[in-house]
Amino acid sequence: MASLQGPAARSRVVGGSGVLPLIEALRRAGVADVDESGLARALYSSDASLYRVLPRAVVRPRHADEVVATLAVCRELGVPVTARGAGTSIAGNAVGPGVVFDTSRHLTRVHSVDPETRTAVVDPGVVQSSLQAAARPYGLRFGPDPSTHNRCTIGGMIGNNACGSRALGYGRTSDNVVGLDVVTGGGERLVLTGGLPAGALGDRLRDLTDASLELLRTELGRFGRQVSGYGLEHLLPERGRDLARALVGSEGTLALTLGATVRLVPEPTARALVVLGYPSMPEAADATPALLRHTPTAIEGLDSRIVQRLHDVPAAVVPDLPRGEGWLIVEITGDDPAEVAARGARIAADAGAVDTMVVTDAAHAAAIWRIREDGAGLAARTHDGRPAHAGWEDAAVPVGQLGSYLRRFEALLVDHGLQGLPYGHFGDGCVHVRIDFPFGPDSPEPDRGRGRYRAFIGDAAALVAEYGGSVSGEHGDGRARSELLPVMYSPAVLDLFGRVKGVLDPDDVLNPGVLVRPVPFDADLRVAAAPAHRTRLALAYRHDGGDLSAAVHRCTGVGKCRADLTDAGAVMCPSFQATREEKDSTRGRARVLQEMLAPGGPVHDWRSPEVHEALDLCLSCKGCARDCPTGVDMSTYKAEVLHQSYRRRLRPRAHYALGRLPRWADVAARAPRLVNRVLGSRAGGALARWGAGVDQRRDLPAFAPRTFRAGWTPVPMDDRPVVALWVDSFTDHFAPQVADAAARVLHAAGYRVEVPPADTCCGLTWITTGQLDAARRILTHTVARLAPWADAGVPIVGLEPSCTAVLRGEVVELVDDPAAGRVQAATRTLAELLTATPGWTAPDLTGTEVVAQPHCHHHATMGWTTDERLLRGAGAALTRVGGCCGLAGNWGVERGHHDVSVQIAEHDLLPAVRAAGAGAVVLADGFSCRTQLDHLADGGGRHLAELLAERLPG
């Protein structure tokens, strides 16, 4: 296929005159999964960086030949190509204006694991943790493990020369690549297994290397975390002229990775963490060099401001740490637990710390690592709630200089009037930080912070160079730091980079503007801007200054929502777990909403089809509100979108039926048996499902013959403490036995139970369907009715987690009345009240096997740890299920959602129930969870109140 060269060819592509359109050309070349829609362009307009570049099209190759074919088309048409794995690149390495490759969708096979050679052959889209899972049965692991290990891809790690926390023990990605299958920017397919390829390309690279030996030996490869620029030191003759390793870290600017053979290392049988507390981060850094003689696998630095940010996350569990304002997390490994423990004790004694802790418990260690892994998200907000940004993200200096560098760096922040939260890989001298650059529409500066950003970055780069460091220590240069390379390297080295680019990518098709001939680092910034259209919002967005744009820009793109749900209790993001589509991740939805609020993009307003397609499979589970380290709450944003889209317009049928279910339930309560007979009949049920927008495969839950309130007899007044048992519409109309059980348990605990009247609805179904004006009216009335109990100091106990979560969360977003805050503060879960009751002892649950499905809203808003402590303290053998049940109120029963709902249930809940067997108690406080179990598991769940009531003495 002949090449079209020069600017004329590129202008013809843009204009589309005289050549086949790009999309048609790709499809004719056999590329199947090509998407030029506004939705796809919005989804892939950014990665985890500050940058926004709208691509022309997205290709998700199904096999390596499609990568080669796409490159051939793009070379002919002069269209840039940018490779992307999970999109977790923090420097803007994975955004581009032409075709963006997403290898994470289809190129995900681990082809082989060879325990004899300790190697694995993988596709570029394989997630790092998936490779670990494949290697684990052989006692092996892939060494480098970035904090994004449960979603980053091996191809992305190769692109950035990723390192991660354990690079101190296992090396960088470049140290662990044995061979690569690539196609160069010039279209040449190469299988590299060490050395240079035969032929003209190899000869040209050898000539360039031999003419620059002194430069390569003196300016490149000076210390482990010098990953800025190209790793051409691997082309030195004494290093075997290894082109495969030299391509690692080239950020897709020289070649595209089609496959890789990587080295595996033995997995140690024993691990321990030694956590060391110091008065400050710089003092922790000062102590680091002396600890290296203990041969740790990792030495991580953590700042108290990061830990405080975790305290600010709703329902977060913060593990115990030693006293201090800065910590070192030192990991040691071995095959003898006693020897590892002894080394840990020696490190603790030698460290000069103000306090120490040796952690051998795996759960405690995992919780500490989780703080570190969530660092990029937690650091995205300062201690006073302002957004903090990437941009100066991962500079590195020789470890002996780290303490001095950190002091100078903190002073530099002060000089520029900025704040940052530092943390990082201190054993390697690498420091991560997010900084509160004054970007956005509310910036006090006329250029919206760009001038101060440029000034600070320039000074920070000069400071790193003064210490002999690297402007990037593991994330690559991308759009954020390529312009800074002249601070680190001589003109001769930069010229050599350009010459190598010319050999491997002569037409500058691959990721142009990165590393060679860089775009300015302050171009194409993605920050919250003034919305393209002003609308009065229904929700308060109290944590974001009332600004929806600032709220959706909480998403920094770190992609935790794309992670495999391996952590017990994690929920986010259930629909992505089922579909593996970017549009169904929290990040993807946030990107679409950012585009909706930005001027000039492919997504125009609230009613844009791109917005509703992205939000369609959002369950409103609120898992992101807890699990997203930046605090994205997509359920809230979805409610706002639905409110704005359908306000004063005809709504979907489900909004009128399911969205107003409490009202219909009140009507059904007048003749529940008749209603149940009609709904249970074949014709009546089918008609009801159609009218309500419910999938015909769903069973309709039966209304209780008598509501709880209809049978409740008020308790005579006495001197016992009062508790208000707030019985929601679901419990009252569908599960009154739960309220009966709760009343018995509370009575046995010494309380006199009062029941608020039936007109105290939380408005949940109105909220989830975006009927926010009605929800506000309902909640305002409910607050007024409940306020007397709250003002009297009486706890208000909720039974349905989703409804309780409204009183603990949305009530202050919708009701502008101080009483809303008082009701919020008075609301408790049953477990919270009981465990705080002096002298209360849980019934004995010894020998009871409990499989618990915490409701998503319970997990997100209140946290489920109190329930967990209650159950374990009572002697139950507890298995806590992660993920979501898949029903999520009205969402799972709506037409079009059934199959995904079942897939979500099959991810965690149903396998756990099957594994537990018939004798286990399946605990599910949520009505949705119990309904899903009734439908899919042929056996319902129990509420905590029922379990406790059954075991009451007598």
C-alpha cells in the first residue's frame, strides 16, 4: 500500500476529499471493532492525566493482525495512532487526535506460563493481576506491580516502563521483558528476543549507537528510576544491544506491542510489613538509605495528609498505623516466616523511628497497602477539599538525595502558593504528588492557573535536574513532561532520540507530540470549565461548592472502577464487571458527563444519547461513592441527569410505576390478596410488567397480607429509653416480618419502641428515577415528621439499607433545612444502635455459617464493618460477599437490564451462595438483594433483625 507523505496528505484526510474515509478504509482492511461515535470519542478523550484530546476513532483490535492493518491504513492516510491499555497513564501517554487503540477489550490472553524457563507469553491487553493469577499455581509472579495492578495492562506497563512498589526487589518492566512481538511505526513486523534485528533497520540502529557510545554511557541509565526519554542504554554492546528492552518505556512512539514474553520470579512464602513512623516525610526519607542493607522488597513513603484524606472518605476503614506524621512501609520477604519476622524486628530496632509496627497479618497488611495503592485518588483532594492535579507526578532522584530534595520541593510549593500530598517509592527515590494548581472556572487568576502551572513545573524540573534526577520515575513523559527533557539531557542526546524515532517511525505516525517534537505541557489541559449551558441544579453538591462540573471532574481517571473485584466487600463498578465496556465504568460515565458540560465536544446536553447510553447500565448502587478514592458518586449524577432530561417531559413507563412504587403500594394495601391474585395470573402479570416497564422474565414480589403498621400496637410509656423504629415502604408492604423481628430485638435490648407514621417516606424511588422535585417535597415532609425524635435525642433506626442511606446522605443534598442535618445525625442502622447500647450482648451465633451480602448503599454510606463485628463477635462463621446483587431497586427489573443483572449476580453473590450449601444462613438486609435471591437462587435471604430475633433467649 503506497504511502501518502507530507502536509497535503494530512489535509486531505481531515477534509475527506479524494480518499476513502478513515472508518470505511479500516473496515475494508478487516478491522471489525471500529467506533467513531461521539460516545466513544468522549470515553477515550482522556486517560488518568490532565489532558483531553478527542480522538477521531477508537479501534479495539481482536487480534494482532488488526493492529498491523490499522497501522497500515493510518500510515497511508497520515492519521496518528495512539496505543492504550487500561487508560491509567498519568502523563497523557494514552490520548491522541487520530486512532486510539484499546487493547484491554479483546487482546487479553495469557498464552502460556513456562515454569521451567520462568517466562510467560501474553497479549498486550492482559491485566497485570490476571498474569499474577496465571503464574500463581506455579509459585511464580511477575515482579513489577504498580498500584493499578488490578487494572493496568502489560502492554501499558511496557509502554511506560512501569515499576511499582516492588521494583526495589524485582526491577522495572524493562528488567523483566525477555522478548517482544512488535510492529514499528514504519510498518515492519519484528519478533525481538535480544539483540538487534537483522537487516537495514538493525544496521542503522547499530550505527547510531556506535556513534554515541559516550553519550549513552554517561547520560542514560545513571540510576534505577531514570525512565525519562528513551532507554537507549540497552543498545550498548555491553548490554547485548537489546532492542526489546530499549523499546520498553518508549510510550508507543516507536512501535506497537503485539505480544510479549516476560520473566517471572518465585513468589516468596512469607511476607511482613515493618511500618515506621517519623515526625515528617523528609525525616522518613532521610532514614531510607540505611534500610536498603536489609534487602527489602519495597520501601514506600506515606504522608499523614494522605491518611487524613482516607478518614474523610465516607464509611472508610483506616488501619492502625504507628505514631508519626510520615511513615515508611518496608516489605520484607522470604521462605522462612521466623527469619522474616527476625529481620522485621532488626529493621524496627535500627530505623530510628518514633514508633514502629511489624505486621504479619495478611488482612492488616492488605489494608495498609490499600492506602498506598489508592494514593493517586486520595491525593486528588487537599485537606480542605480543593482538587489537586497530576502534572508533576512522579519525579525521582537518587535515594541518598531524597530527604534534601523533599525539603526543597516542599519549600518550592510554598513559594508558588501551592499545596501537595507527597508519597511514593522512597526506596527508589521516586516521589508522587498531586498539587492544587488553581485551574477551573473559579480560578482567581485571569489565565485560570496556566501561568502558575507553567512556572511551577519549570522550577520543579530544574530542582530535579540539580539533584541529578529524572522528571519521570515510572509513569513516562507523555504530554506532561516531554517538553522538559532538555532540562535533563544535552542537545546531543535529544538529537539521538529524534534519530532513533526517524528510524523506527519515519512518518511520525505513532503518538506524535510525545518524547520527540513534544507538544507544550500546558496544551490540551482537561480541567473543570464553566458549563456550556447553565441550568439550575436539583441537588446541592455540598462537597463541590454546588458545582456539578467540579463534581464530575473528581474523576481523575485512575480507573479503580475497572479493577477486578478481588477485595472483600468492594462494590464498584458492578456493570463493568459484567460487560468489560469502558462506557459501563464509573470513569467512562464521568468522562461523558465532563464532555457534556464542556464546550465544543461531541456530547451536547442532558438529553444527548451518549449521556443516556453511558448511564443506562449504572445501577445507582453508590459503590463508587465509597470505593472510588476521589469520591465520585455516579448515582447522584445520574439522578440529576434524569431529573434534567425528563423534567416537564414524558418519562419512561418505569418511572411512573417503579419510581412511584410506595404510592402504588399504599393503594395495593387496601386489597393485597386481590392485587396478588391479579399480578400472579399469567395475563395480569404480563400486563402489569409491560405497563411498569418490567422485564417479562422477572417475578413480581407479593404484597404482604397485612402491613407492619396495620398490626402494630404502640407500647405503653415507661421509663425505658426510646428508639424510633422507622419502617420504610418496602419493609412495611413487602416484609413486615423484618420490622416485627426488629421490634422484638430492640425490646429485648431494653428499648421502648415507637414507630413514626406511614407518611415518612424517604423518596428513594423518586431519587433513583430522577424525580427530584417530588423527592424533595417528600423528604421535606419526612424531615419535619422525624425531627421531634431527633431533637429529643432519640435514635432513629432504619431497616432497609437503601432507605436508611437516604436519611444518612441525600437528605441534606435535597432538603435545605437545618432539621435535615439533625435527622441525618440521629439515624442509625440496627447494628450501630445495638453495638452502642451499654450492656447489650448479641445472641449466641456459634456454629452458624453466615453468607452475608451487604447492601451496596449500606456499604457505601454507612459502612458494613459494625455489622461484621457484631456477627463475628457473636460467634458466626462469616463469609462477606463482595460486589452487588445485581438488582439494585428498580434497575434490575427494568426491561433491557435482565441479562446484565444476572451476570452481576453471577460474579459474586450466586457463587458464594452455592458454595455455602443448604445449611448456611444467607444474610441480606436489602429488599432488592432478597428479591434477587428469590428469583435466581430459589431461596431467600434473611435480615439481620430476623437472625437475631430467632436466637433471642426464651
